[in-house]
Amino acid sequence: MNVKNDLQQLNDKLDKTRRKLAAAKQRGDLVVAQQFSEEMTALSKQIASIKGLQSKQLSAQAESLRAMPFHRVLSKAEQADLGKFKKSVKGLVVVHPLTALGRELGVAAVTGYGPRAF
């Protein structure tokens, strides 16, 4: 189960349902409009559930990184050759501040988390 793909599919279905609801209301078909309204409600609940699951997974990942014994901001030189740097430090996790994980951790610059000093 890929959470991102499931969420995207549900959002696509919700968008289609919204368009169909608008068309049904424009035609004056109240029975079909009611059906689409109920379907929109169900899809919205599913989306909220998946977003909650996604948030929970992100929080768990952030906690595991916070538990790592060492972290520091990476220099521009280290960022330039990140592949070589990751090979030299086993278990290194690099977090960018613009990613969801970076926002969750509250990092302001590209930061590396590792099991030992690097």
C-alpha cells in the first residue's frame, strides 16, 4: 500500500465527483446530486484517514531521527558530493528543510543524522 498513490487516487476521485455534482445540480437532477454528495463525504473521510496515517508515519520517522546520537548541518562541500559523503558515513540520513520530514523536524538547513560522529 503506497500512501501517496492512494491519496492521489482518492483526490482524483473526489475531483471527478465534485464536477459530476456540479453538472447534476446544473441539470436539476436532485437524486443524482444527493448521491454524489454522499460519495464526496465518504471520499473526504477516506482522505482524512489516509492523511492521518501519513502524519503518523512521518512523526514516527522524525522520532527515529531525533533518537540518533549525532546530527549536524552539512557544509556546501559535503552537499556537493553527497554520494561520496554517504558512502563514508554508514547509516547517514540527510534531511532537507523543504521536505515534509524537514518541516516536521524543524530544520533550517540541510542536516545529516547519523549513528556516529561524522
